[in-house]
Amino acid sequence: MSLHLLPYRVFLLSFFSLIGSYSCQETQESPKLAAVEAKDSTLSWIDKGKEKSIDKMVRKTYLDKAYSRTLVNKQDTTYIRNLGRLSLAYLQLPDNSKFQEVNDLLISIAESSKDSSALANAFWDRGSFYKQNSVMDSSFLYYDQAHKIFLALDEKSDAAKLLRNMAVIQNNVRDYVQGESNLVKAIELFKELDDYEKLYKSYNSLGITQSNLQNYEKALEYYEEALKYLNASNPGDHFRLKIINNMGMAHLDNGKFVKASEYFSQVINLPQAETIDPATFGRALTNLGITKVKRSASPERPEEYDKALFVLDALEDYAGLSKTLFALAEFYSITGDNSKSIERAQRALKFARMTNNNERELASLKLLASVDTDNASKHSAAYFALQDSLLTTERQLQNKFARIQFETDEALAENELLARQRVLWLGLAIGFLLLALSVYIIAAQRARNQKLRFLQEQQETNQEIFNLMMKQNQRLEEGKQLEQQRISEELHDGILGQMNGIRMVLLGLNAKSDLNAVDMRSDAIDKLQEVQEEIRNISHALNDASIQKVNNFLTSVTELLESTGESAGLKYTLDYDKDFDWDNLSGEIKINLYRILQESIQNCVKHANATEINIEFTVTDGEIQATIRDNGNGFKRDKQKSGIGHKNIESRIQKLGGSWHIESTRGRGTLVIAFIPLDGMRSPYEIKETKPVKTKHKQKIAG
């Protein structure tokens, strides 16, 4: 006796022993048992054999009894129908050997009796049997045969269901185009029947197909259509969870992690989701954890993974466990914990092989090859061997599916027609492809030209803005000069004239001869002369300032520091070489140097929370050195990502042919040094020695 029959034998011995013990007892239960036994029939045994709440061995006992009773009553009119029920029941149990025995008998009798409906259902069961055992070509063949029979019988609902089953198989071997075609045909039939339940399932399958084709927007449209029919049929939330989870997967595969998180959270937060569909609930937990890892630059282990493992392990959902373990392996690979990554990836690989999940098996092997360096060559070899095998098998199956669907009584003629159509479509496809390529090249070239024009216009606009700003400052300084000159004239012509008059009056009083008057007049005259001399000095100083050339560039920089310091409470110092003619810089250097300084000051205020900033402009070795130092928070340079501000600074310095350097330490402020060559200046002052400018040659402005 084989070992796998031992539990069955033990059960039978216990079962019959139990019956015997009850029969020997004279109790009030005997009439009840007799009544139940009397009511037993083939149909009731088959129904009990389908009840999933009953132990599998007990279910098999009921089905075997029903099968024995059916064989005894071969002449009964229900004979072939009972065989059909038994075929499906053994398939669902599952009991492969018994199913094949019953299904073979059913096909033989249906063919001999020309019972097309029974034959189609038998083919349907046989196709499902091969699908369960991953024999996809045989499964597709029997589904196709059943589909053709139902079409001939005008059984549109069953024909459409089989088209959807065929599409699922085609998707499994990546024959997405033909799978989509069969789904569209199925949807057309279901729409004729107003079968909303099958419509939302078909649109969901169509969405999965489009996701596999990376047409994510189209996939989301089909999922929305599925939800529309789901709401119309109102079957409960079981299938709603699946559709919403699939919508989240479309966003996840499309890289839209925030949107994906919203959909996975909907699944998890739906009331009683874990009870309604624990498998989908567990997968949604895994998917939500994946989005958290994808969205974070330094991810932490998501708590969703642990709960998903608990839920899926309780269900013995090995396909779901494979995905969760693979997600954990990827997480540990990202965080650098290779030992844990290897362990999870190996478990994911084990479950992937148990469930014939070829894509997960490939992904697990690929990950192991990268993290398990000791066995990298072995994993890589297994990966490429499996990949080649799958590609070969998929191509063979795709070709076989195509042959199955097109094999009819007029196969040769149709094949010739299809060949001509393929050539025609190929030519059209190539033509459209070339046309699309040409349109794309033209559009791309136009976009590049437009971008260049935009950059040129932006540069010209910046220069114009800077020139206008300089002109405005120049007009302001001219006004100041006029005012200084006016004050100088007033001092000289007004106050000084009055002082001369007073002096003359006092001189006139010198005629008095008393000694005291003489002394007092002499002192007054001396004091007036001192005032006169002081006013003359002030007048000369003001007049000299009015004729000095105003440094407009440095004025603009100073005003920028003053306005920022006043609004942000920022103390500043500005050191620069007073001997250098800063207004003689080219407009391009002025505007870009000004913008670089402006961007740095904004960073100090917005991000660094600095209270002090020091700017220093020096000239040495034919280039300007701009140094910007603050006492802000600082940052870790090796971990900080460059923001758009730093990118703008780098872009402007590159335009000037210069270079820059940034140093920063957490809590110790930031130092930015920019080196800008003087090439292109109109006529800079002559530098006798190309050495750094000493402190005594600098002018400092503080605020």
C-alpha cells in the first residue's frame, strides 16, 4: 500500500468503526441516522463533496460514493449530468487522478452521444485542470475548443467566460496583444447580456493587461470602468479591494508613489478589509510598504511588511509571501544588510518556485546575484538559464496559441489571407513608425531651438534689468551730487558771507580803546575765524565728494545687504579692493556675480538661519575671488542633495568660465568661494603684481 493512501485507510477504519459502534447501541439516535441515510442521494453526496468547510478526506469519501452510485445507474437520464458534476467536484477538491478518470469518461460519453453542452463543459474542466498544473498550451487548447462549441450553441455567457480565461493564460506568457483582443471580445458579449459582474471582472483583467503593456493611464481608465460596473452590480467589497489594489499597482509601476500610497491605504483602511479579503489585504500591506521604501532616501523597515507576513502566512498564500519576502530582501539590500537580504531573497525564491511565479523567481535570482557575492556566479547562471528557457517557452506558446485560434476548416486559405494582412499591417506599421519618428525628430528639434531662444532671451532680459538697475542707481547718485553741491554753495555763499559781515562789524568796534573791549573783540574775531575755517573745510569736503565717481556695482551690492539685513535681522560686512574699478566689469560678470550673491544671501536667511554674513571681493592672478561666509546651521556636504539654488549658482559660474567651492559643517556655518576670470572686461585697472590683495588695500562696509 502506498504511503499517501495510509491516512485515507485510517480514516475509513475510524469511520466504519464509529458507524459500527453507533449501530450496536440502542439509543434514540438510531432512527435519526437511518433517516439521514435514507435521504442520501447522489446529488447530496456531490454537494457535500463541494463543501469547503468539510475536511478534504471526508469530501473525497462523499464524492467516491456518488461516483460509485453513478456508475451503477448508467441507464439513468441523469448519468451524464452527474458525471459532469463529479468532474467539476474532483477538480475543485482537487484529486487529479480521479478527475482525469471521470473527465475522460465524460468526454467519451459526450462525444458518442453528441451531447455538445456536456462536451463543452468537460473541455472547460479539462482546460482548468491543465491550468492548475501549469500546462498552459493544453489548457488553452481545451478552453478554445469549449469556446467554439458554446459559440455554436449561442451560449454567449459561457463563450465570453472562456475568452476571458484564454486571455489570462495569454497574459501569463506575455502574449498581451492577443490577450487584450480576447478580453475585448468577451466584453462585447457580456455587454449584450448586461452581465455587470462579468463586465467588472473583464475590465479589471483588461486593466492588468494594459499595466503589463506599461499603458498605465489606459489601465487606470479600465479600472475605473470596472468600478462603475462593480457599483452597478453591488456584489460587496470583496472585488472592490482587488480593483483598488490594482489601481495602486498601476501608479506604483508608473513611479507615482504618493498616488499609489493613497490607493493601498484605501484598501487597508476599508472597514473589515482583513476579514472580507485577507489575501488582498496582505498584498496591499506589502505594496504600501514598498511605496514607503521607494519614497524615502534613507528608508526604515516598514511595519506593514511584518503584518503582511502574518496575514499571508496564516492563509498559506505562498505567492503573496514570495512578494513580501522579496520586498524585504530589496529593503535590506538598500540598507546594506546583505545577510538578511540573502536570507529573505532565498525564501522568496523558494515560494516563487512553489507557485510557478517565473517573474518573481527571476527577480529573486537577480537580487541574489548582486547581494550574495560568494554565490553570484551560480545565481547569475540560474537567472540566465531560466530567462532563456522562459523566452523560448513563451515564444513557442504564443505561436501555439495563434495556431490553435486560427485552425478551422478553411485554415490554409485563411492563413494565406492572414499572411497578406500581416505584410500589409507590417508595411503600415513601418510607415507609421517612420512617420512618427520623423514627427518626433522635428518636434524635438523645434523644442531644442525654442529652449535655446528662451535661454538667449532670458540672458538678454537679465542684462537689461541689471542695466536699468545701474541707471537708476546712477540717477540717484547724481541727485545726491547735486544736493551736495547745493549745500556747498549755500555754506560758501550764505553762511560764510554772513560770518565775514560779522567779522567786519567787530573790526569796526576796535575804535574803543579800553583794554577789556579790545580783548573781547580779539577773542571773538579769533573764534569767528575758526568757524570760518571750519565751514570752508566742510564746503571743500562736500564739493570733493560730489565730483568723485560713484561705484554703482558696489552700491547695488550694499543696498542688497542693507535691505536683507533690515528685513531678516542679518548683520553683514562687505570687504572689497578699493583700488579696483568694479564698474569697469562687463555686464555679464556684474549680473551673474550679483545673482550669485543674492542666491547665497537667500540661502543664509531661508535655510541656514544665519545672523551674520561676510562678503569679500578680491582680485588676484587675473580673476575675481568672491568669498561668502555665514555663521548658520551648515550641513553635511556628503549627504546633502544639491538644490535648485546651488544648481543656479553652478550654472552662472560655468557661463563665466569660472569655478566654485563650498565647505560646510553642521553647526559651523557655510563657506562659498567663487573664482571668476576677468576675460571680457572692457578695461580693468592694470595689475602690476598678480598676487592676493592685502588687507590694507581693502575697504570694509559693515551693517
